[in-house]
Amino acid sequence: MENEQNLTKEASELLDLTHNNKRGLVAMVAPSFIVDFDYPEIVRMLKKLGFRYVVEVARGAEITNAQLLALTKLHPDRKYITNPCPTIVRLIRNKYPQLLEYLAPIDSPMSATAKIVDKEWPGLKKVFIGPCLMKKFEANEDRKELDILAITFRDLQQVFDIKEIKPSRLLRRKLLAMTSKKYEFDIIGGHTRLYPISGGLAQSSGITKKLTDVEYDVISGPNNANKALSEFLNNKDLKLLDILNCDGGCINGPGMNSKASLDERRKRVIDFYEKKQ
Ligand code: SF4
């Protein structure tokens, strides 16, 4: 049984918000959620916890894609490195500062979603829930003005445990998924549900159809990332590096609860993506 003393700082902050927040809470759920939770069960559980709205970060990722496409159209001869991974952003800042100018100056899915939420429901408190520890730094250091509390799926599970919020039984869960719209996301994503898989950005943005094979590269994992960044400037053909620090993408992030294999995680994301198209 989870104990309040064992909570991470962010889980504890979320627990406080569920008790004391007068502004109303909006959950922004990263697309890898489907590895750790069921849908629409996750929405039911978050609303039971006290969230007024629950939205998919996959919607913000559509804006990230649109901004990237606009940039590459405006500057067809420039080279870009994608920026949704805060670990890669920090690696570039600290180890490859000569590459800073190539980081695409666009919103990450988290910041784009936060802006959508602010427009839709001004003044509500935004909580980003995802697989990534470093998103806490992105929220607190890079996007402070957006006032986001970033937590992991593991933090969320701690809070569910404290509040004794559990998934429904399988039969009720299936029935809910088939019959009820009550627990659908309040803002829904689309093909960007592929984002947490390595290469999901390149594929969902359609940039793979606009560039030739030698003009873009998809990289994941710390060793591959370091190699790709150190060779980036020497690769004259390369125009876009779609890069994530975790091996296989965000489905393998350190803030997940799942013990499933990478293949099983990938399958859950793809199944969810295909179901909702
Ligand atoms: S790849 Fe890993 S470190 Fe990068 S955003 Fe995804 S979960 Fe975070």
C-alpha cells in the first residue's frame, strides 16, 4: 500500500492539488499512456481523482508537426533536429552547443497542448502526465510561463494508490469502452498517437514523404543519439534528425509502470492508434 511519505515531490504536489485547488484541474495525457493504462478507463480514473478535463497530448503533437512542416517549407535548405525530447535538448546544450542553432524552434507536444488548454479553458491548472522524468525540467525551466505541473505515470499511480482509485473490473471496462462516451478524452488526438514510438514524429508529420531516405534519419537510444549528434554536421545530405533519447522512444521512458517488452509496448500504441482512426 502506498504511503504519503514515499511520494515523489510531484506526486505529493498533485495530491495537494486534488485536495486544495480551487482553479479546476486539466490532465494532459501523453500518448504512451496506453502502455500503462486502458482507455477510456484512464479518463474515468482521472475524473474520479478530481480532474475536470482530460486531454490527449497527441493533439498538441499535431501542432508540433504543423510547425515543423512549415519550417521545412520556409527553409528547404536548412537542417533541423527535432526538439520534443528534453534529454536531447539538454545533451545538445551541454555537449554539442554548436548544434543549438539546428534545434527546430517549435512547440513540443506538451507546450502546444498547454497552449490549447489555456485557450479552451483559461485559468485552469494544467498537469502533464507522461513517461518522462525530464519533462519536469522542461516544464520548470524551459516553459515556466505555461505553469505546468509535469508528473510521470509512476507518480500518477502512486496517487491512485493513495486514493484507492482502481481500474474497473474487466467486463465493466469493456462495456464502458463499447457504449459510453462519458469518459472519452475532452480533446482528442489522431495520427500523432504514434509519437511515443521511435520515428513517430517523422511518420505522423508526413515528412517521410517529403524528404528522400538520405535526407532524414530516425534515432533512439543514448548511444545512437550521441553518435548521430556528433556526426550531424558532417552528413551533408541530412535535413531532419528525428531523435529521442530512450531506446525505442518514449514508450521506454523511465517514468512508466509497465514491465512489458518493447514489442508489446509498441503493439499497444499501434493498436490504439489503429482503433481510433
Ligand atoms: S525519449 Fe525518453 S527522455 Fe526523451 S522525451 Fe521520451 S521519455 Fe523523455
